Amino acid sequence: MVEYEYIDIVDENDNVISKDTPGNVRKRNLIHNVRVVNIFLFNPKGKLLLPRRSKNRRMFPGCYDFSVGEHVKSGEDYYDAAIRGLKEELGITNLKPVELGKLTPKDGVNCFMKIYKIIYDGEIVNYDKDGIAEMSFYDLETINKMIKKDRTKFKEDFPKVLEWYLKN
């Protein structure tokens, strides 16, 4: 039997109204009605980890992405999704992400999202090598120049959320 991963579908106030698989959410054009977490992982020198998505990714192949980005699974809360995402995507455990805020489609992003920050000084070796083609640390000024040069090389919400982060 195939086991499906479900994500919650929420209303305009982030209240759960149903659930479905990520594929069906895309088919039903409900991407604005789901929850995600995005994490900015900085090193102690203030440089941001910027992974590039693998070319095999269905959405935004080859684009730069958040240090960690994760759908919130059905029944899961934002914080638990952040902890899970750190482990699944970067192989990092035993860290406590700090919540920076929440954005919604009313703020101009694609879905309901909580933004977290982590400062990490360890090595990242057990990352998702299938989903991440490469990753490096960049200073924020360099990332802003990269965005200005070609915004299409970034996952769609990344520039908006980075701008929000820099203002706050």
C-alpha cells in the first residue's frame, strides 16, 4: 500500500479546513492555502547558507533557496516542521530555531509561512544530496547583488522574504 504525505489546507486566517497531498494541492491551485517554514541559517561570521536546488526538483530546479524550506505536514505545527526540515535537509539536530515572524499571502508571499533563524558553526555533511546540488555561505550584500542581477535564479519567495528580514 502506498503511504501518502498530507499537508493541511488552511483558510485566509490560517485555520485548517482540510488536507491533501502536495501534488493535489498544486493541481487544485491551492498553493496559497498551505503552511511552510523557511529558515535562514547563518554562520558565526554573519554569512547566510544559500543552497542551490537540484535540477531534478519539480519546482524551481537549479534555483537558490532558503537554507531550509519545508511544508508543514498535516497535524504538525510550524516549529516541529522547522526541526524536521533541519534534520531532513541539512542533517542538523539539537538546535532551536528562533522564530522571526510570520508572513501570509496578504504580505505578497505564496503561502502561510513562519520564518526562523539559526546561527550554526558546525559542518554540514549529511545534507539532502538529492535535493541540494550545492551550497555555500554568502554575505547578505553579495546575495542582494545576485538577486538584482537575476531574480529568476532564486526560488520565487526568497527575495521577498530576505527583503522583509532586512527591514526587520
